[in-house]
Amino acid sequence: LSADSSQWASLLAALDALGGEKNLLLYHTNSAVQQGIVDFGWDGGVEETAGDFLMAVDSNLRRNKLNLVVETSIDLDVRLDAEGNASNVATITYRNDHTSWAQTADPRLLPLTTGGGWPVPLYGSYVRLLVPRESELQALSLGGLAAEAEEVSTEGARASFGFYVSLPLDSTAEVSYAYAAPSVVDASHDSYEYRLLVQKQPGTRAVPLTVTVEPPPGMKVLSVELDGDGLNREVDAIVTDLRQDRQIVVRYAPDR
């Protein structure tokens, strides 16, 4: 608040980056002010957009701060059919490389990641996958083995598939959700348009994200966009990260 005018531009740029990366969330009791916060996307709310949607939400339920250590990545495989439905497989990989991390970490952080020695230091995350509301969970696996979801519910405009992942020190876990997302393609234009919003969980790092989109048989891809920027339409996979929300658009048409 004491900054002079020469610093305002850099302060505003920093605030914009913090908000866009969801490392700054705001709330105001004045409804008009709060609506402005919502419009900027600084409220932390789950977006209610048309098309396909994905948001992975982790909640560490253990008595430790292993979120400092555990690295995650998300792979989403999308296969579209002629009716505009998607068969999706979302795979979340967790890596708890605590030994390597501890070699260079600030010693003051070590007790936080091990819970002070009690209980046994595990990363225990209840992960919810938020997807379009009418989506149907078809299968769930942990490390390639079939598992049962602990929650299948709805939250506003989204379906929620919940599962608890336990991850000991120096281990890896891979959770895959196979689900059907109906009517996610817009066929009202000259070409078919598939839109996917992958929303970042506030406060998380730039989680690596890889997305592959396969059009229906007999269709060819016309264009691929990531956050409004065109990509090579021949690209096998869209490789990015969740430093911020990501918007992917794939347009396709009959291959005549």
C-alpha cells in the first residue's frame, strides 16, 4: 500500500499472474465486488462451461505436509464418436521421491513431511475427478488393477468421482479413471468443434498435463488450439502444464 506510482505497473502485473495461476484467491462481502472477482476468475470456483471439462482435486488427509514432496502429472486420452460423445481415460500419476528431496531440502521442513515421526509418514490423498455432470464412470484402476470408486456424486454442474490414494515414501502410484462424457462436441458450425477446459486446483504447482484427442473414424483434424494459440494439427499429443487453466479446442470434419 505504500508503493509509489512507479511500482504500480509491476505490482498489477504480479497480481495478474498470481490470480491467473490461482495462487491468489479473493472474497468480498459486497456482491457487486464479488461478481467482479468471479469475472476475473479469482474466486476459486469451479467453472461451469459447455463442452468437456476436467479438474483433479487432491486433499491430503494425513498428518504431514508431503504435498511439498509429491509430484503429480495428468494424462488425458479422449476418443470421440460420430454422435459427439467422448470416451475418456484420465490417468493421474503420483511420485513420492522423499529420499532424493530430503537431500537438498531445508532441514526445518523435514519434520513437516514426516508428521513428526507419528503416524507412519504416508501421503494419503482423497482425489476427486470433476467432469461434465452427465458423465458416467465406467472403470477405475490403481496401478493397473481394478478398483472401486469411493464416491460417485454431483457438485453443481460437475460429476465427481472420488478415490483414496495411499502413497508410502519413495513410491509411485497411478490412478486411472475411464468414463463416458456425452454430447461434448459442438456441431453447429461448418466443422465439428471439441472444447476441453482443464481447470487448475488453486495453490498447486504447474502439474504436467498431456492430452490426446482422437476424432471419430472418417474424420480429419482441421485445427488444434491451446489457450487460443494454434498448434500443428498433426501433433500426436498436446503437452503443457497446469500453471493456469488450459483451454483446448480441436476442430475436425469429414475426410473427403
